[in-house]
Amino acid sequence: MLKNRILTASVLLPLAIWGILQLPTILFSIISGILFTIGAFEWARLSGQKNIYTRCMYTLFIVQMGILGLRKITLSHQEIIFGLTLFFWLFFILGVILYPKGKKIWQNNFIGYTAGLIVLVPSYLALNWLRVLYSPLWVLLLMALIWTADSSAYFAGKRFGKHKLMVEVSPGKTYEGAAGALLSTILLSVLAYYYLDFVRAYPLSKVILLNLLTVGVSIFGDLFESLYKRLANVKDSGAIFPGHGGVLDRIDSLTVALPFYIFGLNFLNS
């Protein structure tokens, strides 16, 4: 399992970095849109929809919302969009914390489809807007934060994990793993501040705080997908990436981190 994860990551990581830094804006939007389209199809499955036709229709709806968002929504409406998104995420986080109480609510197909819309479309918009409004380097820094935090949580949990974080949602996650993710975030934030000019536009304390909060909420993005995988009784959202599962398994943390991060950057610039 670990070998497959490393081999897949060794291929995907350079491609992701190259794509973030080098792809033209329109092509980046298309390729990232394809990934989110696959994620929407996986979400329909996790939401309990077994009919392939209905899953395709739901996926098409998500795609249309993403395209509409990029083409029609003005950048001046960012705060409203991402503010509402984070408001809904408060309910998702509360649902994770209280689970399995309220389990029947999450089993409702309409709630599942609505949750998928809120999870996927704003994160797709945030990814593309963050790249255009700030720079590809900010996208890369956020990706590095999330990837480092995920890896640190995995290895810290394996080595030191004794106290379960939310066993009803994801039995493998521990407080020690979460602590490892946050410690790695502080270290990476300090390194980024001293070695990257664009980060030094902000005070170090605010950079660390924003990154810690982003990684903190990203943990719940992971847990929220785990909640739906538990409801669907599956280990992974898909099997497109050997050793890593599906698209949602790779972007679950980013689904809340992206809108939160761009919202935080906008706040620092206001």
C-alpha cells in the first residue's frame, strides 16, 4: 500500500507542480475542471445514488455550476460566495463532531447532493481565482501546506498515534496525527516566510495563524468525506489513483482549505 502511494505520488507530484506553474489559465481551468468532474461523479456514489444515469445528471449539474461560476460571477462577489461556503462548512464540521448523531440527515439524498455542490463548486472557483488573483505560487504554497500536513499526520499517527480523533467517522485518525500536521504547518510557514518574497508581504504571525487555521479546517474536509464513505460503506471514493483511491480522496482536505485560504488572504489584504 505504502509502495503504491509513493510510486503514484512520484508521478503525480511533478505533474501537479508543472501544471500549477506553467499551464495557461484556460487550460488549467479545463484540467482542474475535469478532476472536479470526476470528483462530482464519485460524490454522487457516496451520496447513495446507485443509478448511473442519475449520477451522470448530477455530475453534469456540478459541471454547469462550475462553468457558470467562472464565467458569470464577478470577482467582487468572492467574499459573499466564500463567506456563505464557510458558513455551510460550520454545519458540516458540526455534523462530523456530533456523528453518529444526525446520521439520518446525511443519508438523505437531497442533503448529500447539496453538500456535494457546496463542497466542490466553491473549491473549484477558489482554486482558479487564487491562481489568477494572487499567483500560481500561492496555489503551490497551499498545496504544499496540505500535502505536508497530510503526510505528517499519516506518519505521526503511525508512530505515535494512541488517542483516536473521531473513531466513529475515521478510526485511523488520531490526535497525535493532527498535532503532527499542525507542527509541520508551523515549520513550513516559517520556512516559506524567510525564503519566499511574496509571503513576506504579511507579518509572520498572521502567516502562521492563517496557515494553522487552514490546515485545521482541512482536517474536517478529510473527515467529512470519511463520513460519507462510512455511510456508503466504501474504503475509497474511487480507484483512479493506485494507492491513493479516487479524486475525492486526494482533494478532500482542499475542498474546505481552498475557499478558506483565499477568504483569509482577502481579509489580510483588506
